[in-house]
Amino acid sequence: MSHALTLQNLLEQGTIALWILIGISIVIIAFIIERAIFYFKRNINAYEFFLVVKEFIKQNRYKEAIIYCEAKSHHLTNMIKAGLSRLITKNNLKNNGDIDWDKVQLSDIESAMDASKIEEKLKLEKYTIVLATFGNISPFIGLFGTVWGIMKAFQKLALTENISPGIVMGEISEALIATAFGIAIAIPSVMFYNLYSRKIVSSLSDMDVLSSNYLQLLKVLKQNDGKIPTDYYFEEINEEDK
């Protein structure tokens, strides 16, 4: 009986824990790649983006600002788009189409942006809980496979006379592969979960800063009848988070 520690040999043994771990590894790889592509595509310079939006607002080109946000398709731009869309609702417009700043309710705009934040947060967190869960349970599934394999090896030892110790030890070593495989799956899963979690926290922080800047800008506009003072300043987003 051959005890070569090959994947084919292990799978032919029908070890259910290994089959489960192989399935988990495929799912983990797929989600890691999907999230990496998702975050890579959602990469903009938030500082420059807000400067452009501010210029649109300064020139009363609100619809063009919304189109600009739609073209970017980013969690920050989607949030600002929600704020812009609520700003130019019919109730806030004069007969000539200009903003009636006396009617603008900043609380309504803030609520629209908060709703957008929740929606974007769910998009950012998509699949990350799967990475965290599989990263936590994979070693235990592997350990279960190892314990089960060792139990089978000792049962064979008890029921078979004159069995070679080498055969038993070979089966035990094969059983230990399940634990090693479980740990090998957990390491990248947890590593990428932590990496993506940091990205999510950074993105949510950016959204809070940009939301605050936008609301502060609207407050200034409301106080100055739609005009922006030349010395107006807004909080910058960290360079590393752009």
C-alpha cells in the first residue's frame, strides 16, 4: 500500500475535510481577486475631485456636477451625488431654476448623504465577512480532518493483526496534512481580510471628511446667498488615502 503524500492520493482516500478545504480555498481565491479588482477600480484623488465639484457649484452648474460624479462611479462621488441631487430638488429651486438658499434644509441633504454612506459601506464590505469566517474556521476543519484520520488509523491498528507500524504512521502523516492545509488557507484569508478592512476604514473616514466639507460648503453658500468667499478653506483628505 503506497502512502505517498500527494493530493491525488489524499483525495482518493475520500477525506471529507480536505474536499471542504479545497472548496473553501477556491472561494477565498475568487473573493480575494474580486475585491482587489473592486478596490483598484475605485481609486480617485479625493482632494482634486472636491475641487472640481466646488468649481461646478461655484458656477451654479449642479447638473454637470452630478454627471461628473456619475462618471467617476466611486463611493465618494456617489455620496456627493446624493447630496447634490437632494440640493437641486424642485422645492429648493426658484422659478428661474436657481437655488433658493432660504429654502435649503441642510439636514435633509445630510440625511441623503448618510443613506448613501450606508449603501456604499455595504458595497465596500461585500465578501469580506466570508474571508474572515473562512480564515477562522479553516484551521478547525483541518484539525477535524486530522483527528478523524488518526482515529481511523488507530482503529485499523486495533482490528488488524501484525500490521506494520509504518503503515499506521503513514496514515497519521496523511491525516496531519489536513491541519496544514487548513492553516495554509487561513493565512492569506486573514491577511487579505485585514488589508481590506484597513481599506474600508480609510474609505469611510474619507467619506466622513468629504461629507463634512460638502455640508460646510453648502452652509457657507446659504449664509452668503450662493456665493463662496475667496478665503474659503476645506479640510484635506490624507494623501495616503486618496
